[in-house]
Amino acid sequence: MPEVHKVLDNHEKLIGNSFTNLLSIENTEKIVVNDIMSVKETAGHIVAGLGDKARSYLQIQNGCDHRCTFCIIPYGRGNSRSVPAGVIIDNIKKMVDEGVKEVILTGVDLTSWGHDLPNTPHLGNIVAQIIKLVPDLPRLRLSSVDSIEIDDALFETMVHEKRFMPHLHLSLQSGDNMILKRMKRRHNREQAIEFCQKLKAHRPEFVFGADIIAGFPTETDAMFDNSVALIKEIGIIYGHIFPYSPRSGTPAARMPQIAKDVIKRRAAILRQTSEQLCTDYYQSLIGKVISCVAEANGYLRSETFVRLCSQDPIEHGTLYQMRVTGLKSSGLEAEIVTSII
């Protein structure tokens, strides 16, 4: 492509020097792409928070050591690298000083955080440190996690710490054990169900979202039915449904493929199943008072990740107690009971 001046890889693009004199005559090398697997450190500047200030994201991990058969991400992101705990704490303190009310920890494989750091800490260790060392942070949330890799310390924080939001997005991918094996996942359906039931037994307000792939190679109707049943058994109200599409170079791309029209139909059924559970959950909240933070877009976000709107004047970045008054296509409608912060 003659209009392209320079090609940088996922590591080089995060280094400031890569852009120095980018188009100078002396800088003649057009493609700067190294072996991503050779990268051992996570650049500190990727930790910068992104969001609307009321709610900000914080990337604390990059890359992945796992090799799921459908996934090409490790070959673009490299192996797992963790941001040191001290850097994470310092960044969150700065965010709180700037008015952030909720921090969402993110990563490519978030539950592997710490495995490459001295003394190999776990994700539960850094979450506990954040809760302890940043007492002015009202709300802490995780992005997508692998339930089978959640350590005991993290589970204890989820159960006992009210500043940890009662909402998890799980990387489940399928509800059928044979498909999970062919995906090279590290859990089975029974373990996923047991984890969710155990968490809700300790803290009933918890809600779940999940990634589910429709039409993975070799998936029969019966196997697909197991995924539908999993959504219902766990109560996945935020379903992130992926129609399977092959990625060149992955083992799954060489497996017997499912017809595209079948994949499309199965994805629609999975979405409908989760959306109905979400509607039922939203309706159960009508008349209740729930804690929310006001986002920059005029909406509010509850502890369980429900989006609300209100006719009352809302101040961005403020925490409110809101009474849910009705159901709308964009979420829930609510009125202010009181402001908290």
C-alpha cells in the first residue's frame, strides 16, 4: 500500500521514540515489526485511564499465555505481562484525586495478572491492596475474567467488600463440555455453574455477563442447547454473543466448520435468551432504590452495571441513590432519592 509510510507492531507503537522523525529521510526502514513473544515488560504509559472521568478504565495486564484454539490474540499481543502493583496504586490514587468514582481494571487475560512479577502475586492481591490503600475510591470493578482462575483472596474480596461492584463478566465461551475441550478452555460447565452459585449464595445481588461463541466447529444441536441452558442456569443477563468466524493460523480454523446460516440462527437464539433474562431482571428492580454514578453522557450506571436515565437534573460524577420508576428501551428510568458524593 503506497500510502502507508510506516508499519509498527503492538509493542513499538507504544514507545514514543518510534514516532520520532517518523517520516525523516534517514528513517528509511518501513516495517518495524519484531517478535511480539520477545516482549517481557508492559509499558508503564499504557496504564493511563480512559473513560468519562466518573468511570475510568485502567489496563493492568497485556498479552496471554493461553492458547485457546479459536483465538489469535496472543500472536498480536504476546505473552502475559503485568503492570507492577505500585504503578497501579499510584495511577488509581491520581484518578481519585481527579474525581474518578469508579475504576474498572482491564487486561487481555486479567486473571493472569502477577504471574510474571516477583513473588508471583495473584489478581486478588492487587485488588485487596487497592481497597486498602485507596480508601477514597468508592467503586472498583473488573472487566472480563476467567472464573476458573479467580483466587481465594479475590473471591473473599468479592464477597465481603461492598466497594467491589457485584457484577462480573465471565469468559465462558460455551456451555458444552466437549466444545470447551476442543476450545482448549480450562473449565467445564459444572465448574462455571458452581462458581456463580457459590458467589450468589454469599452475595445475592451479584449479576453476570458472559462471552459465548455460537457455532464453534463441530457444535451439534445438542451441544448448542447446552449453551442455551447454561445462560439460563447461571442467569447471564449481559450476554456478549460471538458468531464463530475462523481466524487463519488457529487450530479451530482447521476443524469441521458449521454452516454460516446455522451460526447466525444460533447466535440469535443465545442473544434472545440473555436479553429476556435481562428484561426480567430490570423489571425486578422497579420500585427499588439503588446506588448509581452519573456518567458524562447523561446516563447513570448502577453497581450491577444497569444503565439508567432520569428526568431529574443529574450532576456528572456524583453518586446517587435512585428509585427505579420504569423500564425503557435504553435501560431503566429513575428518580433521585438523595445524592451521596
